[in-house]
Amino acid sequence: MAYPTGPLFVGAAAGMAAGVPQVLLTQIQARLLGLPAQQADIGPRFVQRAAEQVNASLHQPVRWLAAGAFHFGYSAWWGILYALLQRWRPAQPHVGGPLLAALIYAVAFSPWGAATQTGTEQSPETRPTRETLLHWTAALSFALSLAYMYSRTANAPDPR
């Protein structure tokens, strides 16, 4: 049986896989920084805030299910974007990963980012440094994991 191996598929798969260490590392860091456990649960809080903005209410199981789908969906999307960028301008993982992390941080946690705009996270001007470190860990751990997994998988010899 042939498995899909195109760069976009590899990017999506690497992105989804990179979403796992991202969650684990942010959970660990939240505890090390003395933050409440739910502070690392950005996805469920984001889904809840987005639902509130359209006057909807989500029960906790639905919120977590939607957050999981959102998490792996955006993980796959960032993986596809990374694969496209690698085809356009290849970069070593230790370069491409941090660049992607900066883009993710800007899109999610900057003053104009989605988490900030929905009120899921405080504005960077008033946000405690511990929370900013947590957000950078989320973006950087995901992007570096993605970059190294993509590099390893995309450059693997074809098993056929």
C-alpha cells in the first residue's frame, strides 16, 4: 500500500505531531512558573471566548472537543505553510523553526493576534512576563518540533 509522501502531506503530519510536545511542554512550564493549570489550556479558553463573541455557549466536553479539533487543525495548517515555505526558501530547522515561531506568536499573542483580540489573553502591555514566556514556549516548542520533524521526514529516503 502506498502512503502519501508529498511535501504538503509531510508538513501536515509533522505539524500535527508537533502539537503534542507543544501541549506537554506548556503544561510543564505553567506549573514551573507557578501559573494556574488552566493558563496553559489556551485552546479551550480561545474556543470559549470565540463562542461567546457569537453569543454561543459551549459545555465543557464540547469545548474540549472543539479545542482539540482546532489545535490539530491549526497544527496541520502551520505544517503545510512551513512545507510551502521550505519549498520556496529552504532553511535549516534551527533557522526556519524560530522564524515560524515568531510568525505564530504574532498571529496569536501580539496586540493584533487572535488570542489577544478575542480576550483569551491579556494585551502584551499588561500581560505578566510569566504568561508571555508561556506563549513563547508554546510557539517555539511547536515550531522547532515541526521544523525538525519536517526536515527529518522530508529528507528521508523513499522506501519504495
